Amino acid sequence: MTVTLADVAARARVSPATVSRVLNGNYPVAESTRERVLRAVDELDYVLNGPASSLAAATSDLVGVLVNDIADPFFGIMASAAQSAIGESATGRGGGEKLAVVCNTGGSPERELTYLTLLQRQRAAAVILMGGSLEDPEHLAATAGKLTKLAEAGTRVVLCGRPPVSGDASAAALVFDNRTGARLLAEHLLGLGHRRIGYVAGPADRTTTRHRLEGHREALAAAGVAEGPTVHGPYDRASGHAATAELLARDPHLTAVVAANDTVALGVCAALRERGLSIPGDVSVAGFDDLPFSVDAVPALTTVRLPLHEAGARAGRLATGAEEPPAGGRETVPGELVIRGSTARPRG
Amino acid sequence: MTVTLADVAARARVSPATVSRVLNGNYPVAESTRERVLRAVDELDYVLNGPASSLAAATSDLVGVLVNDIADPFFGIMASAAQSAIGESATGRGGGEKLAVVCNTGGSPERELTYLTLLQRQRAAAVILMGGSLEDPEHLAATAGKLTKLAEAGTRVVLCGRPPVSGDASAAALVFDNRTGARLLAEHLLGLGHRRIGYVAGPADRTTTRHRLEGHREALAAAGVAEGPTVHGPYDRASGHAATAELLARDPHLTAVVAANDTVALGVCAALRERGLSIPGDVSVAGFDDLPFSVDAVPALTTVRLPLHEAGARAGRLATGAEEPPAGGRETVPGELVIRGSTARPRG
DNA sequence: TTGAAAGCGTTACCAA
DNA sequence: TTGGTAACGCTTTCAA
């Protein structure tokens, strides 16, 4: 029924071993033999049996990319870059075709663990975890355990935009400098004279949320300015929209709002507009991540640009081994402050 | 070194066959035995070997979701919905854990084929192809061949937002009614009195591009209105931005611009604003897809809402067999006209 | 309800 | 450079 390697071997009048060697290309084979085998493969329309191959070789060509929210371009951009990098690194040699696949955890710790187990089952060649992680100790421990086990089994582990698990050097980590970015953003607003700044934070238990908030507070503290109202919520538009009402209720005289990221900032802006407040005339708004659409959605949005594409590509290369892991296993990637129209001074 | 099923069997004092049956749950096993086995699994921290399992069973639990551009929320939303649906359908039984993975083709026909081959190698349980397809006959034939082969090998094939390959009923297809959507959009503008309407189309060789353009032209023809300038380009913001200059050069008196989708519309709006043209005062703009951010980016954007989430979820269910395929193998999903501020009449 | 054993299709080692 | 042949770890009849 289905064509096997043995069929190809018979047709090419060689042994199965030889066919395997031709297909994998990592072994010397006479050119004439090679051609004969490839012709047979073509004629029979043979497709390698992945599971059998993985079983025998004890590894697969699967690379898992875990993201918190696949509908968010923040992850889409990084994942896309990673997939391209992984695809390209395979071009180097004939056999190294990797299957980069992205898995959507939806921010759920259980699904994250489930996917890790599934990838472990598949004997994945590598796993990339993208985006902030939950800070629940139990989940952290569970994840760390899984990652260690994966690494032990020969799976490359790469963290991208997520802090490394303490004490585990088996994973290469690319970490965004969320703290500094948030600090720069706040300093910018403070420098313009803003003193009543609201903050729409992400979910309370995520690393990105905490780091950005910490950077923000650092700047306020350094300037001796009292912290304005802060509201937590998911990293989406609705959250920014809802939070804005709350912020204004707590301090009707806000002159600026900092959002956890650009998507949240969109919601903030929508809510402000609904109230007839102009941006940045009445209220200045700042975001984070600098997603492509943000400039259209809110031309006045000052934000922090993270090198998503570059980071994703590097993560991909680290996953295939095309790039050496950074010294110490981790590297901090800076963000760049992008100043747009919200560089307005507060009124009055 | 690594724990195998035999180890678990030994520890639980049963045969490997029994362990397999417990793990797969599709066989009657005495409750006491079951518990003993599960305890052993836990104690030994056993993880099933996916490749071995797939080899023996001749199928895997991998479900591939192919998308044209993972950085585009259009695909992200559908993919996310599909993944959730696939995950949930597994919850029904203990063993049916499926690994839904999304593969980014980047719109490249070669990569699409490569991914299909890779999934074929893996003996994927199902494959979902999302989004418009290239209309090149050669590529179409190649794809059709692959899909047929996949179906023959027992892989479920689902098309979502892509027209079915002619004469192949082996794939379930959910098709967006792009033609009607585009027609409604144009009729709306015509109804308002617009007579000089520019069109920014997608890439020339994609089904979505053609269908939307056809619907647009249908409406114009029916109204006896001459077609305005049309420019083709990729489905992204830059394309809309660049195309706008071209459109205005060809007809400086345009009163409306229809974009291939919301992302393109964003670029159109940005370009119009740069020229000091107000939306919808000077020029009305229409989009397609109704992506979440579009309302923020362009509050005045009239567009067509496609049920992305619902379609993705159904595709996921079709892939797992949780939902019966539509009669005839294909079903057309309508879009809904969303009228926002661009319901302005042309000036003068 | 459980066990024994024959594959599943490759890979990789050892010879030749 | 090539062939023979044990693994690889699981599923699945067939018997008991």
C-alpha cells in the first residue's frame, strides 16, 4: 500500500541502508548510486516515514514555538521571524529540514505544560518559549522541571522575551529589558512636566507586567513624583478601555496614561476619545512594543520599540544551533524609546 | 536511561500490552490494574514515546494548521480558535490529546508544499489550510495532489477561507463569501452617491483578491458606474500606503477608496492623512475583515466582518471529526457589512 | 481481563 | 563505498 524505504531500495537495486544514507545525506555515497536512488524515490513518489525515522534516530525535526497569544502580532512577528530563521538554517545541508510549529498556550499554564509534554513525547529537536511567564512558584517549578528534562533528552531550549529560570543554564535566554524601557517612558513624560500619570498594567502575575511596572515606579520615585492610579488587566484592547474609566474615576485630573503595551493603549485611546478627551491635548498616552498598526491607530502614541523580528530570528537560530548561545546563557535585549506626538506638555 | 513502557509494565507487574491499553484508554482494563499502572507511570515519570507510538499505530496526534502570514491577526484569530477547538475536542476522552501546530507559509507556494510534505511525513491526523490560495495552475495541481495523497493516507483535510480544489470532495471546505462582501461594500458606497472609487487590491494571483475584486466590479457594472483606478499589492499596510499615491495620481478626484482588507486600509488612511485629506470628509475609505484594531485605527472605516473566530473553531472541529463536514463537502460563510463613519456622501 | 509476540519503517553499527 | 541486521518503543492481533 504505502511505499517504504525498502521499496525504494529494491527499485534502485541497493540496500535500505544506502537509501537511508542518500536521503539523510550525512554519509558518503557514490554519485551514480545516489542518482539511481533519487530517481527511484521520485518514481515511487516515496515519502519518508517521520515517526519511524524519529524512533530509530531518537530525535525528530520538530521545533516547537510556544506563544501566549497567537492572535497578538507581538507574538506573530517573533514567531514568524523564528520560523524563517529555522527554515533557512536548514538550507545549509540537504537533510536538515526542520518543521517549525507554533503552539498557542493562550497564556494558560496548563496548556503550556501540556504542549511541553507533547513536544517531549515527540522528541522535539528544540523548544522556544516566547513572551512573559507566569510567576506562580508552583507553575514555575513545574515548567523548570519540564525544561530540564527536555534539555537532558537533547532538546534545545530557548527563551525569548522571558526571564531564565533561576539556576538553569541549559536554556539560552533572550530577555527584553522591559524595566529600562518602562523607565525611559516614564522619564520622558516626567520630563515634559507630567505629574499625574495613570498606569494600565498587564495581568498581575506575569514577569513582563512586573518588570514594566517596576521600571515605571523607579522613574517616579527618582523624580519624587507620587504614583498615580494603577489598574491591572489582560494584555488586550478591552482591558485598556475598561481600565481608563477606572483611572479617570480615581483621578479625573490625569494628564497622562501609560499602558502595558500598544494593544492596551489602543483601548485607552478609544475610551479617552469617547469621553471627548483629545490625545495628546488633554491626555498623553504611552504604550509599549511598537506594533506595526499602532502608529495608524494612535499617531500620537509614544512607545518603546522592541526588536521583535530580530529577537525572533535569533531565537530561531539558537534553536537550530546556527548561532552560539550568549555567554552565561542569557542576553538582555534593549528596547528603544519612540517619541511620537504624545510629547506634549500637560495643560495649564 | 530513558523510561520505556516496558519499565512501567515491570513496575506495575503487568504486560506492556496492558500498559498501552491503560494509556490509550480505548480498551477495557480492570480498575485495580489501571490504578497500579498509572501509579507506576507517575512514579517513574514516564513520557510516552510519540514516534514509536505513531509508527506502531500508523497515525500521529499532530494537526497542522497552515497560514499565509502568522503576523497578521486575520490568521492569528482563526488559528487561535482552531487550536482551542482542537484542544477541547480532546478533553472528551483520556487519550485523544492532539497537538495542534500552526505553520507559517508566508504566502510562499514552496513553503506550503514543504509543510504539507513534512506533515505527511509525520502522518498528521489532520491538516487545515487557512486563507486564500495562489491561483497558479501548476501550484494548484501540486497542492491538490498532496492533499489527495494526505486524504488517502487517512489525514483529514480542511480548508478554511480557501476555495476547494475542483473535483476533490475529500476535503471539507469553509469558504468566505468574499464576492458578496465586496459587492455589498461597493453598493453601499454607490448608494451614498460615490462615483469615483479607487480600489487597492491584494496580490494579483490570489483567490481572495480575485473574488473581492469581482464582487466590487459586479456592483459597479450593475450600477452602470465606470471602474475607477485599481492597484495591486500585498496584503499589508505599506501596500495600501503606496497604492494611494498611485490612485490619486490616476484620479485626483476620487471620493472613495476600497482596500483589499483592513490592514491595507490602514495604509490608505495614513497616506490620505499625510496629504491633508480628511476621512470620510474628503475621501471615504472601506476595508475588509474587520480586524480588532481597525476601529481604533480608522474609526470611520466601513468594512466587512468575517466570522473569523467561528470559522476557525469550526475548522478545528472538522479537523478532529467533532463536527460533521457540510453536505457536499463545502459551505459558504457569509460576511457582514459593518457601516461606520465612512457612510459619508461625496462632497459637492 | 490479561499476556505473548509479531510487526511498524528507519537508523546505525559492524562487516565486507 | 555498500550490505546485513540488530535495535528503537509502541500497538495490536491472537490466545488464554
